[in-house]
Amino acid sequence: MKINTDYLTFQTEGEIDIIDLKYMLENLVKKSEVTEGLVSLNVIGSTGALTAIEYESGVLDDFRRILKELVPKGANYKHDVIDSNAHSHLRASLIGPSISFTIKNGQLQLGTWQNPVFVCLDIRPRSRKISVTIIGK
């Protein structure tokens, strides 16, 4: 069994910037030479999240809109006393910090329109880091 840990690093623009990770992950899977297994991603930080969504402008705009409606900015959150980004932490906790995908025949098993994405939920541009562990044979 092989176990490979690597990192994805990139810059974000802040406030619901959505980064497509599909091609970066495909490259890491290829580099790992794992043909059957699992790839697990974990955000390092508390204002970023991982999910899978169709990477199409209409869906992305809808996703941004529902996040703003579900957890509005400036809704008198207690954490805002510290740094005005309580909504960022709350949105990230709803989506979650990790996601996994299976690998079969050396390929990520994704649906036709399914793209793994990172969602930056902080209020400012940031340098981001995601831990990627690939396990398999």
C-alpha cells in the first residue's frame, strides 16, 4: 500500500471565492501512481471549506447567494467583536473542512459535472493550503 501526502497552495480573493481543484487533484493522483484507493483533502484553516459542485457560473452564483442568505454578514454575531468575520467561520463550519474521493484505474471517480472545489469564506484575500493524502495500491 502507498501513502502519499502533498499540499495544494494557492491565493484566493476572499469572500466566497470558489477555486476548482479538479485538475490539480488529477495531477497529484497521476504523480502518486495509485491506481485503486482514496484521496482525502483537508483545509488547513478555519475560514475555508471543501465541497463538490458543478463548476458553472450560474450554479456558482446560486451557491454564493444561498451562503449569504443562510449566514448573512453582520448579523450581530459575538465573534464579530474580535475581527468581523464570524460569518466566515460559520459558513465554513456548515460546508466542512474535508472531502474524499475514490480512485479507480488511476482516475478520480467524479460525476460528469462534479468538481471538487475550495471555498474561501474569509473577508480578505489569503494564501491557502490544503493537505492531500492519497492512499492505495
